[in-house]
Amino acid sequence: MSPKKLATLGLFTTMSLIIYGVECAIPPLVPIPGIKLGLANIVTLVLLRDFSLRDAILVLLARILLSALLFGQALSLLYSLTGGIVSLFLMALFHHFLRKKEIVITSILGGIGHNLGQIAVALFLTKTIGILAYLPFLLLSGILTGCFTGFCAHFLQGRIPRDR
Amino acid sequence: MFRNRSKTAGRLLLLIFLLAAGSLAAIFIRAFGFFTKNDGKVLIADLYQDGALLTSINLTAVTESYTFSVNAPGGGSNLVEVRPGEIGIREADCPDRICVRQGYIHTSLLPITCLPHRLVIQLRTDNTDQIDTEVPDAVVR
């Protein structure tokens, strides 16, 4: 990895950390565990489209690990890690099938994947089937927030220098 | 971006719409279930921690509010408040306190969950007290 690439990815990681930190300061809009805007996903989407999957994975992992350290939510590390990885996997898969167009659809699928991953961890940890009652709410919120972050990434196209 | 949409994109959009519609339908069906037939039934709260049933409370029989605390195995506790016909978490030392913000529940629409302490409070209706007081005239589902 060239020094320039390292610096660029470092900047992207900082950017997503700041977005994540700001989002953490916003009180949860809906009192349902797992529902949030997921604004930091904008950075992942931009990296996936304008850079490469490898760069997106690196920045995502760095952001999740650093945010667990910085914002002291080590308990939620497992949730964000699983949600983030499932989401990125789905996004990479469908981004490829969509021939790198339609970033909004990719983002919606990522949002759904994130919430599915989270509820899977929650099921595993609480061992209570009853929390599946949250599933329709989580699916809906994943679609809505995915739509929002997707449009953000769409309008960022061309405003952030691409990888060369 | 709305023109010349590929076949894959169209299918995925359809799938997303179906998922959204299905979720909305599921929410409405569940929500309607409670407002219609809740008469003469007993409301029971089940407290689960780590998937094990801690205790069951008959909320219909509660006449005065009381609180008790539930200690999580890995440290931390939740102060559960039981009121006549409803239950909620009043205090908790988890980082996000979403369980407190979920307020008091009186239907089984959504459980209260404290993910950091792996505590779930779920409501269910039961008609056990009807069995000994009156003979069921019919069972219609």
C-alpha cells in the first residue's frame, strides 16, 4: 500500500469516525433497540463505488474497532461488527450484480443486511425468540435509512476525488 | 438515474417493495390483534434473562405498583416497575438505556429488551382464570 493510499484511507476512516460520533450524540429517534440512521455507511458506500472492496473492508473494520474504543460502547462491538460485515457482504455482492450502478438499491440492501445481522446476534445472545417481534420494524427502518444514506452517497458522486 | 434501469435493479426494487409491504402488513396485523380480543383475559409478563424464564407476573392481579431489581450475570442491573396492567423498566445502568426509553408496555405488540443485560420482558394473554369460573360455550378460532 502506497503512502498516499494509506493517507487517503486514514482520512476516510477519520471521516466515518466523526460521522459516527456525531450520530451517537443524537438521541435515538425510536425507542427500539437497533434502529439508527447509520450515516457512517455513506463512507463505506463511497469507498465501495469509487475505490475497492478491500479498501471498504479496511476502513469499516478500523472504524468499528476505533469507535468501540473511543465511544466506550464495547458491549455493542459484537452487534456493529456482525451488522457491518453482513451489510458490507450484501452490498459488495449486489453492487457487483448491479454493474456498479444504482447505489441507492445497494445501500437499501446493506441497511436490511445490517439489521438482519444485528437481530441474529441479539437472538444468539438473549436466546429469546420473542425479540423477533422487532423484525418488521427493523426491516422497515433498514429500508428507509438505507434509502437515505444511498441518496447521500449518490449525490456525493464526483464530489470526492476517485482512486487513481 | 430513474431511466434505463436494468433488469436486476428492477427485480431488487420489487423485492425491497415486497419486504416493506410485508413488514407493514405484519405490524398492522399484530397491532390489530390486540385491540379486538383482549376481553376477560389475564395479562402475564414473562421476564427472560439469557433465554431463561426468571419470573412470570400476572399484571391483571396487580393492584399497587412495586419495583424490584434484576441483576445481570455479567454485572449491571435493571429496576423493573410493575404497575396495574403494565410493566416497564424504570432505571438501568446500561450505556444506551433504550430499555428505559421503551416505557411501559400493556400489550404484547413489542417486548422490552435490554440488549446489554440480555433481559427481555414479554407480555402474553392467558385465559386461565376463565376455566374455573365458567364453562367455555365454544372455542372459535
